[in-house]
Amino acid sequence: MNHTVRYCLRKYLGVFLAMILFSLTASGQYFGRNKPDYKNFRFRVYRTPHFEFYHYMKNDSLVKQVGALAEDWYNHHLTLFKDTFTTRNPIILYSNQADFQQTTAISGEIGMGTGGVTEGLKNRIVMPFNESMGQTSHIIGHEMVHAFQYNLLLHSEDSRMRNLRNIPLWLIEGMAEYFSIGSEDPNTAMWMRDAVQQNDFPSLDDLTRSNKYFPYRYGQAFLAFVGKVWGDSVIVPLLDYTSKFGLEIACDSILKQKAVTVGNMWKSATYVHYKRFLTDSIEPPVGTKLLSEVNAGRNNLAPMLSPDGKYVAFVSEKDVFTYDLYLADAATGTSVRKLFSTVNSGNIDQIHFIESSGTWSPDSRQFAFVIFKEGYNRLLILDVPSGKKRGELIIPGLESFSNPAWSPNGEEIVVTGLKEGKSDLWVYNLRHKRAEQITNDAWANMQPAWSPDGRKIAFTTDMPGEGQPQYHFRSVYDIAFYDRETREITTLNIFPGANNMNPVFSADGKSLYFLSDRDGMRNLYRYDFETAKVFRLTNFYTGISGITMFSPALSVSPATGVVAYTYYQKGDYTVFSARPEQFRAVEMQPDQVDKTAGTLPPAQRFGVNIVDRDLSREKFVSEIPADKFKYVPFRRKFKLDYIGNSGGVGVATSRYGTGVAGSVETLFSDITGENQMYAALGLNGEIYDFGGQFAYINQERRINWGGSVSHIPYRFGSMGAAFDTARFVQQEDTVLFPLIKYSLYYYRLFEDKISLFGY
């Protein structure tokens, strides 16, 4: 996963301050947040030894599988953190991304690039199922690192000694990525090779102070270096000391080196490791630079060539504010127009673009792509010549789907459908408006593409083929084919251990293009069906890639055979187009795999190996009795989220009397965030001058409702003065003294209010 900043404590504090700052009279509109809410989730609770899973899935077997997987991740992280939770950690599971965006456990809005969130108030992990178990497993592993971090930094006995502001974001997120992915990661390695090639490698101070360097990728690379040199066992103490004393002292104390020295060592090791791959055989991008920052944006994603070869549709942040869908000339890259924008379509939440692409009709007149709307994925079809919307399709039986592909005869569209946490291929018939699930197995089936004759569908799968390794925590992806006539599935079975993805048939159907990281770099390959030979077509130093390894980055025009691909360099995603004859084909052996270039430096490990050892295991057995896994009744579990005051509490005494001033505010919520309670009490003056408010909001259903009760005092007064004389008689003398008499009047008014609201 645009994985986003996960420190929800800061997000909550922002909401709290908005509600409680001088706010004894705060109205209902400031209590809670009006975010999209389309469905009612009836949560059940599946309990494991260390977790409680809140879910609404019907597929109990999958939930149990995830429960066992989470326990294995727990034991992996326990070896590194050497600390445990005092109570079972809650994990809230959503069936898909659209449901996840409606969560009430997190107050802020959740974008499509957010794969999961861990918040510090209840240490809840909140996440959706993904299209493959490997993706879901990575999110569990990543977010669980944050749960361990919160437990260490906020809930331990010496938490008062810590300061979260001492910890740079790259250390927090880098640790989560390294502990859940390891040092073999072609995607992060691509970023590091790009930094070396551009001679733009950051110091640790640059990472901390500048927003230029993505904290996830660079943080992971740095901690992989630390783990390989000093050992994985020093990383958690480094975090601990950084929270207490800052990074400089932490490096001195834990690594026995100055922070600047450690940063220089990391930079030197990175240059040494990756420069050896920058040889004369490395090629520049092949073909024509079609879409770049010059004529589009910096991030030009999911290019799709029209069947007639005249146009290319793509997603870009060209207009800065949002990612929109654009149309350009396929020969020159000249912009034709903006096809679609969510800015002008208020009822549509987002375009599904990070790990999904659109598809053209065979006549090149219509373009279909996936949107998020009202808690579901829908297929939006545009008439390209007019730019008008032709229709919005709901695929029966599917709430979540991606990567549509229009059949050559124009009658069907195949999609990757995610249902009950499992992805399969579904074919939707446009004429009869019916959907058929054509795969139904335990494996992920993604990124479908039709053969020119419509008989076969190529797709990406984590189904283990012959000779393909299997790992417990992560998946390996290969190409498979579904035969529409025989309904049989066959796998390509090449490059064992490499990720072969994004299949696209050639225009004549005699070969298949795909992307592979078999050499640690993401390059373009072609498989010849007649000879069963495989050829490398590009040899790029960085690679062909979208934002993630699952992002579509390849397209072929059926009429012209031209190939469009997304090339990553200088931190940008640029689209190139090339004719088949422009590629220099080099035959590869089907078992020729060397992923050294996709490994984070140094090449040799000197320190204790915990992370890579665990993540490379085919089996990770946690010996836990079966009776420790069971369903338990759902309970709301209201808990104090926040308590604070607006300026402190004080008592004052003078000749005029005694007064008290102060206030306290509290916020409670249940485990899913669907119910919240807010209470405040303030006093300014005497005991009669107290004020208070209690509010409640219920977000369990489509219509949210709540109410509040308040008692607000208004104290005021006036003072008067009058002239008079005082007579003083002593023996025979009388003396008159002038006097001024002061009068002080106090008044109190009380406003008691009961209010109800709904939205």
C-alpha cells in the first residue's frame, strides 16, 4: 500500500481540540465526524490467544486462516520486540477497500492509498482484505509492528520518559516495512537504484527534515542496512533510545557510531551494491517518451492504448488536486482532453487507479473503468467521442472488483472480483446483465487479459506451479491461463521464485508480454507460445512499474501491436510507447533467476538474522491448542479515549471571597467507534457556577443520530456607589466625615438545554 501516515493519535487530538476548546456549549455538529456511511456492519468476534478479530464475514474458514496467520506474525515480532501485549489486541477486518473507507474506528477520512491503520488509543488495527493473501498478510505484519511500537512507546511503565516527537517518521514506517517484507524487495530496491543513478541519496538529516524522500522506502532500506550490519536485534533498542534521547544519542549508544557516520556508511554501501549493476548492458528507455511532466503530470499511471492505436487513456495528477482520467494522442502524447474527474462528479468518491486500470471497447469508442460510489465498486462506461457517461454497471454478486478487460467480441467484460476476502475472475455479460464466476479456488486470480480470439484469459495468480517456491508470510506470483471452452487452468511455470505479473497478449496472439523481477529489476518479457521460449525485451536499471508491484503498467494495441509501458525514473512515472521491433530480444532460460539487484544492501549479512530468516520460511508453526481459537459474544467495550482540561484547575481566596476555576473533558467510544460519548464539566466562581455537557452519537446505521444535555451558567453583576456623611460626636464637638457607599449585586442565570440531531 499510497500508504499514509498512521499516527492516528494526532488525528484524534485534532478532533478533540476542535470539540473541547472552550466548548461547554458545543453543539452536535462538532461531535463526531460526518464521513461516508453506506452500510450497517454486524460485527462478530473471533478470539485467538493474542487478538480479537472484529469482522462480519460469512467465510469463517478465511477468518480462521487469518487468525492463525496473525498469531504467526505475533511470534515473529515477539522475537524482535521481546515484549507482549497485556490484553488481546483488537483487529477490525473489513471485506474490501470500499467498506474500509467507511470505518468509524478512525475519525479521519481514509483514501484509497491507505492499506491499513493502527491507532494508539485502543491499539486497534483496522484494515481490509486484499486481492491476495500475500497482500493481506503484509498489511497484518506491517500494522502489527505499529501495535508493538505503540505498546512500547505509550503503554509501558516508563512511557513518561518518551517523546514521540523525537522519532522520525521514516524510523517508524521503515521498521514496519522491514519487519514485514525483509531485505529482498525489488520495489524498494528500484527506488534505491534510482537514487544512486541520479546521485540524489539522502542523509539521515535529509530523511528527517525533508518531505522529498518517501519514508516507507528509504526507512526500510536504512533499517535493512542496520539489521545486516549490527543485527536485527538492535533495531527495537534503537527506536527505544530515539524516543527517549533522540536519534543522535541513540546511534551513539546502540550502534556505537555517530548518526552522520551511520548515514554515510549506509550511503556508501548502497552505492557499492547497486553501481555494479549499472553496466554497459543497461539500456535507456525504448521507444518514444509519450507522457511525462512536460505534457502531463509526474505520476502518469495505468496507460491503456485504444484497440485502433490512436489514443491512450491514463490517470495522472496533472491538475495537482486530484488524480483524474485523461486522453492523449497515442503517437505524439498530445493531450486531447480530460475524460473524467471526481471534482465534477460529487456523488462519486474516487477512481480505482492505484492497482487497477481501465479498458476499451473493441471499436475504440467506449472506455470503462472502476469507481467507488456509495460503498461499492461500479463500472463506469464513457462514450469517448462525446465524453458523456453511457452507464454505471453494478456487477451482480460483487461489491468489490478491479482491472476490467473488454472481450474482443464486445459482449463481455472480465474483472477481478473480491468476495468474502477471496479474489476470482468474473465475466459480466453486457447484453444479459449477468455475471459468472469462472474461477473458484483458494488462490488469488488477478489482472485478467483476453487473447485476441477470445478463447483464453491470461491472469496473475499466486497458485503454486511446478517448481515454484511457497512462503508462509508472502506470495509468489506467476502467469496462468483460463480456457473458456475447457474451463481448464494452466500455469506458465517460468522463473521460479520471481514475480511474473501484468500479462498482455501480443496483437497476433502468438506470444504473451509480461513483467518480471527475475533479475531483481522490473523488466518486460515475451513468452512465445509456439517455441515455449522466453525473451527479455528491456534491461532497465530502474524498472517498469506503477506505484506498487500490483499496479498495471503495460498495454498493447491490438491493431498496431504498439506497446505502452510506465517507466520509473527520477521519482516520476513516465509513459513510453514502442513498436515490437524496437525491443532487443534476448533469450532467457526458464529457470534463470538472480534477484541480487532486488536485495537491499549490503549483499553480505554480518549481524544476527531474524527478519529474513523468518520471512523466507515455507512454514511458520505456532504450537497453539485449537481450543484457544474460538468465537465469543460481541461486546461494545466502552473505553476512555481522551481526558483533558482547558487551562488547568485553580483556587483563589481574597477579601472578596473564595473562587474555583477549572474544567475537565472526556471522550469515550466503543471498540468499533460506532458509539461515542462526550462529557465536560467546568467551574468558574462558586460551587453554584458549575456547567456541564453530555453528548452521545450513534453511527451504527446509515442515519447517524445522537443527542446532548447541557447546563450552562451565566454569572454577572453590577456595582453602585452613593455619597453620604458620617457623624462623629466626641464630648461637645461634632465632626462630619464624607462617605462613599459601594453596593455589589450578583446575578445568576442558568441555561439548560436538551438537543437531538441526526444526519
